[in-house]
Amino acid sequence: MVVYCIKLKDTIVYVGQTVQKLKYRKSSHYANARKNLHYPICRAIKKYGNLLEFEVLITCRSQEEFI
């Protein structure tokens, strides 16, 4: 499991978690934005695009390890 943040410059705009590798989750966020889904993160991706930075905060083998 990966806990990650998406930042615009030095401001965190989103924190998420996934069991996927971060590159796959990032691709999924961008695909959802291209589909014009109305999630706040999709709107941020459409507005700021490549200015957003994805960063891993924590990596764990399981959710129990995270807790």
C-alpha cells in the first residue's frame, strides 16, 4: 500500500492511498480527468496539469502495517 500526496509547488492539494504502484494510480487520475469526471482532483489536473507533483509519503506491505 502506498500513501501519496499531490502537490502544487509547496502546497499539498490531495492525499490518497492505493494498493497499486503510484505510476498506475497517477495514470488513472489523469485518465479520469480526460473523461471529465467531476472530482476535485480531476478538476485540479485539468487546470494545472504537469505542474502537479506526485510524492510517496508512506509505503507499507498491508493496511494492517499502516495502522
